[in-house]
Amino acid sequence: MGRSPRLALLYPGDRAAWDRSDPVESRFAALFEAFATAGVETDPAVYNDDFADEVGEQLRRVDGVLAWSNPIELGRRRDRLDALLREVAEAGVFVSTHPETILRLGTKDVLVDVRDLPFGSDAVRVDSLVQLADELPRRLQQGARVIKQYRGHSGIGVWRVEQIEGSPLLKVCHAQRGSNEEFIDLTALMQRLASHFEAENGGHMIDQAWQPRLVDGMVRAYLVEDRVAGFGHQAINALYPGKPGQPAPVAGPRLYHPADLPEFQPLKRLLEGGWIELLRQRVGLAREQLPMLWDCDFMLGEPKDSYVLCEINVSSVSPFPPSAIEVLVQAVKRRLAVRI
């Protein structure tokens, strides 16, 4: 009889969390339990740059690792983690999501890559502050824009910008939680965005057309490889505009639903019937390179039965609907079975 597959679930923490390595205290307690029920031995791999070598030793002893770590976590970039994951993958350990897949799928560059696809939109890569200062005023004449940093999370570095008619000022709102709408000029906006054009932060930004139907909510499709495993719906999000003379409303919670929710079956059919394949081919990924767990955020477009891609989350998809757990466990188990 063959041995049971062994899996590590990697997520950030400090030395004390590493010493405890207690699955129950993590965000993934239900996932640990589901893997155990399915016969997969699963270890917590608490990651921190301060003890990366120790985590690396742990990862070399398993058959696979599922990693959750934002582009900036605990005030640090994940460069060292990405190098470690590449190293263990080259040694034969199954890694999801692999750093190469993240670079092709999980940055804002994907919005430019797919702008001509059915779920794409007017999105432009901006390579310098000079280019932004030269081009943005012309684009704002056609309507509001959303300027997005190359790689981030939680709304950090995402700005809605709108020209105020008859005024040199711009109406600007940062998507980071707790931010308020401001009225500033173009020079002040350039100062706010300057750090995002530094080489260590990607050296560029993405400028995407504002989608007016964002006021109708945003839909998140959770995916396991190329199958839809659940949905999230947020009626009011960080860039929801306020009414004239009033502050923007506070962002509401995201509500989670199973993959068979009738309301979102049209989107499910579009994704599984061709959109995922179009996306995969466009960014140059083989099917086996797709993440075990990822999600796509869609805004509602025009006409009313259309959807516009807002972003793809790959680095740290959590929380996720309970409906995704069993689908994820079985997909990972199949992937590990060929490695033992």
C-alpha cells in the first residue's frame, strides 16, 4: 500500500505562531480538518522571513504546499518567500500558487492583457509619472478612471480619479479601508502616486476606465483550477461613490454563496464555457499551472448581462465560501496522488 500524501498549508505568522504550529488557531482550521478527513496529512507551515530557512526545510519534506501570503505581508514583500517556493518546486514539491503563475495572472497587468476579451475593458499600462501626467487629463475628459498599483491587496494603491467640471481640482478616493474622498490637483495626485513607479514597486501602474455599474455591486467568482467553486457578493465596496454633498457609504460585508446559486449561473456558464480558457491562453499558462484556489472580481457592465474584470486574486485567497473546501481538497488530492 502506498503512503498518504503529505501537504503543508503555508501562511504568515511570527516565531510564537511557528513554535505553536496549531492548525486550530489559523484561518484554515476547517481546511485542515477537511484534508485530514480525506486522508491527506497536513502540516501548518507558519512563514516569516526571519526563519525562512527553517520553513524551507519543512517544505522539502512534503509532497505539496498551498501558500497564502499577500504581496506585502507584515510590512514585508514576499520576494524571499517566492524564491523559496521556486526552489522547492524545482526540487519536485507541488506548489500552488507558483510564483510564476502569480506574475502572469495575479497582478493588475492582467487587465491590460485581456482588455480586448469579452470580460475586458479600457485599461492602459502607465510606465512613468510623466506619461500619467500627459495622458490622464485627456482620458478624464471621457469619464472617471481607476489608477491601480501593479501588485497589492486590500485596496492599497487603488485610486478613483474624476475631473470636476469647471475646476482644476480632481475628486480622488483611495480604496484602502478608512480613506475619505478628497479634492486635489493633478500635481498633488502625482505626488501620491510617485512611490508606485519606483522599481521595487513594479515601476508602473494600470489605468482602467471607471465602471458606473459598480453601484450595483461586485461579484467574486471563486475557482478551483478551471471550475467555479463558489461566489461572493459585495453590494457596497471601497470605491462606492457618495451622493452629491454626502460622504461615501462604508463598505459592506461580502456575502458567500455556493456555486449553484441561481443568480450567478450566467457568470458560471461564461467562465466554465470559455472565459477561463481564453484567460489561460492569453496569459500563457498551461491548465496544470492554474492555481488550486483563486478568484476573479467582476463588476457589472453594459449591456446588463455583461461583466467586466476588476482584478484576479491569487496570492492569498481567504476567506472563501465553504462550498470551495471539498472541491479544493479533492483537486489537491488528485494532484498529489501522481507524486507519491
